[in-house]
Amino acid sequence: MADNRYVDYEYDTATDKLGRITQRKDGNGTAPERVTSYTYVAGDPSVAGSTTSLIESITQPGLNLSYTYDDVGNILTEVKNDKTTS
């Protein structure tokens, strides 16, 4: 009996100059490709080009997430498809 549970899965990522993932494309070759995009919280505004590793938002079809953080990087709020939790 053949084992039909194997799924061929592929993904491709794009990164920024700091190596953080900015986009990920997922697919298995038959279903429509799903694209997930990531943005990051800006760093110190007094330092040009400053940034952080904290994720500001994640978006993909049917899902929009965004986060706010306290001064030490702890998540204060999460907004999921316009519904806020804290």
C-alpha cells in the first residue's frame, strides 16, 4: 500500500540587510502560494537608520497581526485582525 501522507513543501524567504526575514512564500506546488510579510519596530529616532529585532507586524491573506512593546521589549498589546488583546 502506498503512503500518500508525504507532501512536497517549498518556501522562499527574503531578508533585509540585517538578515531579518521580511517576506516568506510558502507553497506545495498545487495550492496557491501564501505570502507572509514582516515589519520591524524602528529604533532610536535620534540615530539615523536605527532599528530593532522586535516584530511590528505580520501580514498574510486573512491574518493581520501587529504588536506594541514596553521600553524593555515585552509585548504590551497584540492586534489580530482589528481585535486588540493585552
